[in-house]
Amino acid sequence: MKYNPINNQLFIKNRKNFMAQMVPNSLAVFNSNDIYPIGADSTIPFQQDRNIFYLSGVDQEESILVLFPDCPNPKHREILFLTETNPHIAVWEGEKLTKEKALETAGIKTVYWLDDFDKIMKEIMSQADTIYINTNEHYRANVATETREARFNKKIKAEFPAHKVEKSNPILQRLRSVKDPLELDLIQEACNITEKGFRRILDFVKPGIWEYNIEAEFMHEFLNNRSRGFAYTPIVASGNNANVLHYIENNQQCKAGDLILLDVGAEYANYASDMSRTIPVSGQFTKRQKEVYNAVNRVKNEATKLLVPGAIWADYHVEVGKLMTSELIGLGLLDKADVQNEDKDWPAYKKYFMHGTSHHMGLDTHDYGILHEPMKTNMVFTVEPGIYIPDEGFGIRLEDDVVIQEEGEPFNLMRHIPIEADEIEEIMNG
């Protein structure tokens, strides 16, 4: 791992919070992700399952965490199962976590090698009535492959059919959505690295460069600052490419007079950042581009103020829609008749702003959080309005990551990243 060690108090606290919500006499199991093959002997770089990382800080494959708070044997209330390092693995792949290092990382005293898993599991399952299984129930989840966790869930239900089964997911959705101060520091670091990348490209962009040149500049800065790279597939969309919401080809030349929509964020220690900025290739916005830009920025600033404890996500989006409608009328893109005759299920503003304004962010870019429940202090949300005008050859999106506060406006984790149109022009022409 490139990132600095994380204080294991975070993981100790996370486990304590999770176990406090388990039913009596139950145990919960969490598996690492698979390493996915590409072909021949190539694999996709490993990324840890976010739930086992959240509860243990263990960031390697083939690890299993078991939590059993009511276990009669105190040694077995928290157990980590890890791959045993041998000289062959140490030479070819580098040493895996030792038992001592696992204690340091996770704060878990009982560590067994994976070879012992079936035997220990049989013993502790005989002492439990219920098993919590880990399932992915995120509202955007789209799982085409069978995960290691899914294989394990099938196996455990077949081997122990008399046990009650509960889901870890509802507990984790609520716990993970409210961030610990240590987590907020890690997300802030991811945002700081993103800022360095953005300032680098403001000095770099000029007519004639290619979108992938910009992607490469970001990657250079991210890697140099202990990030693994992008938190999600980056969007570098010049001209009309910006009107394709998930444009990721990044293979076109940037032309004078065009705008570039950047939707990029660095990850740090598995935590995401998620930034959108829109900049002029030539270092200067046209009058029309600036009008639209400032309208998007006003919606972003006003929408941010609506993210307060108790707010409901769906109601919030209705309010942001009203803000956007007013700006689109001001820009001459909508008129009052469009609004009067609109379909309430697809309001008129959706022609120019078709996606949502905010999502939870944290260990996943689209992080855990139950959307029908009220917002809480220390939740992290993106705020990302946009206006997309294919007929005029550009699209603008602006996005910051903010933390809901007990009172007043959210705290902007991207407060130092240039966003005002004049400041961007000044830096690009400096």
C-alpha cells in the first residue's frame, strides 16, 4: 500500500459499533475480494472489499474477518484469518501480513491462518444461533460476476442450514454513511491530492493537447502523493463530449474555444474524492460560456446550503430542480410555458440537467447510505449540478464534496480547489 498507516482506533471503533447492533448469539463473516483474472496469467490490480476494510483495515486478498461478540470463548469474539506467508510467497509477491502486523493494523489479537478456517468455523457455529452474511445491496449495484463473498454465502448456508440468516448490509449502510473524524481526514487527503492534480493541469492545458494528456497529468500527481490513482474512471470531455454523461474514452484533441469538463478524483487509503470542474481550452471563457458557468455555480452554492441534518434526499432534489429551473429560464433555455406544461415525473429542467445532484461519498465513490432516511451530521455528499447544451457544443458540471454539519452550511472538503470562473482564467493565464 502506498498510503500512510491508519490509526487502528478507527477499525476498533467500527467493529464495536457494528457488534452493538447484532442480535444476541450471532456471528458475522466478511471476506476479501477476489483477484480477478484478465487472461493468461494477468490479473486486474487488487482492490479490497470495502466492508472488511472498514471493519479491520486489512488490505490484502484471501482474508476473512469473523465477529462473534457473545462467544463463550473470549478469544473468538474477533478473529482474523489470513494467508500464511511462506518463503516462496515472500520472494515472489512480498510478505503478507504477519500476526503481529495484523494486530497493529486491525487491533485484533486472535489471528489464525486460513488453513484453520473450516475447523474453527465449525466450532463457533455450534455456539451461535444466527449468522450475518455480507451482501451488496447498494441502490446502484450491478454485479455480473459471482464474488468471493457470494460463493461463501452459498457454502455457509448449505453447510449450516439450521442457522438463522441475517444481513450485515442494513447495519453497514447506516454506519458507513456517517463518517468518523479519522475517515474525514482520509477523505480530505484524497481531496487535497485531487487539488494538486487540478492545479497542475491548469498550468498545462492549451489548444492542441489531447484529453488523455490531461488524464496522464492527473495520474502523475496522484501517484506522487501516495494515491493508487483515480477513485473512479476519469472523465476528460472536451467540446460536445461533455454532453455524454459517462464519456470515458478521453481520446480527442482539445480545440481552441472549447470547454473541457473534468470529472476526476484521487483515492487515498481506499477513500474516494469526486470533483468536477469545467475549464476553457484557451484559458478564457466566451461571454455565453461564462453565463452558463456562473448559473451552474450558483445552483451548486444554493444546493449545498440545503444539505442539513433531517433533510430527505428526494425532497432535496425537488428543491434543487426549482433552483435549476429558475437559472435555465434566465439563460433563455426554458420559458414559463415549458415549466407550466411540464411532466411532473420528468420536469422541464431535466432536458438540460438529467442526473442527480448529490450522492453519499466515502469508501466508495457512490457510498453506502439509505436514501429514504434523513441526512445526518458527518455524512459526506457530493454536490454536482450541470447544464448540458449539445446545440451550443458544450456542457458544464461543477462538483464539490461536503460534510454535513450539526448547524449551518456543510463544510466543503474542496474549499481550496479553484472554482470561480475569474480565478480559473487568472490561473490559466498567469
